[in-house]
Amino acid sequence: MGSQDIRWKQRFENYSKACALLAEISDYELESTPAIIREGFIQRFEVAFDLAWKTTKDYLLYLGHDVQPSPRTVIKEAFAAKVIEDGQAFVDMLEARNQMSHRYDEATFDTIFSQIKTEFYPALEKLREYLEGCQA
């Protein structure tokens, strides 16, 4: 077992845990969720997204792809390699994560909370399921 094999599997374990924490968002609605809880889900999303692209980068390297270590190039390569189905969802996640780290306004915050629930978490979970199937 090579170091790339071990690395992507170790990172995948952390990614799976992050997805499990983010899954709790399905129990919450925007209108009735206190701001502090919404903020927690934004943070969980940021962690899950970062682990998603880094785990995917490590997996692509394990497969022998020559991929640059930036989220956008990893997303493009993963989409081309059919590791992720919805490349646009991952590009939108990258933009949302970047947007939240550079500014804070409640309308943007609420939009991203809704996107996490309806678009981002499902795409992250599909990636997790795909990578879980590659563990054998």
C-alpha cells in the first residue's frame, strides 16, 4: 500500500465524519433556526467542502492523475474523471465558501444556508458515497 493510497483513505475518514455532521442540517429550516445554529452549519459546510476537494485531490493522485493542488482544478479534473457528477455544484460551493470568508451579510448567509441544505450537502454526500465504494 503506497503513501497516496493511505493518504486519501485517511482523509476520506475525516471527510465522512464531516459529512455526517453536516447531514444534521436536514433537521433544520431556515426560518426557525437560530442564527448561531445557521452559523454552525456554515462552518461545518466549509470544513466538509475543504475535505471534499482535498480528499478528491488525493484520490486522483492515487489514480495517477497529475492534478494541481487548487480547488478549481481538482473540481475540473474530478468532473472529467467522472468522480463527481455535478461539477457546477462544486464550483458553486467553492464560490459560496469564498464569499462567506470575505464578507458577512444576512441575505447571503441565508441563501448559502439554503443552498447547503438543498444542493451542496446532497452533492457532497454523493461524492462521499462514490469514494466509499472505491475503498475496496
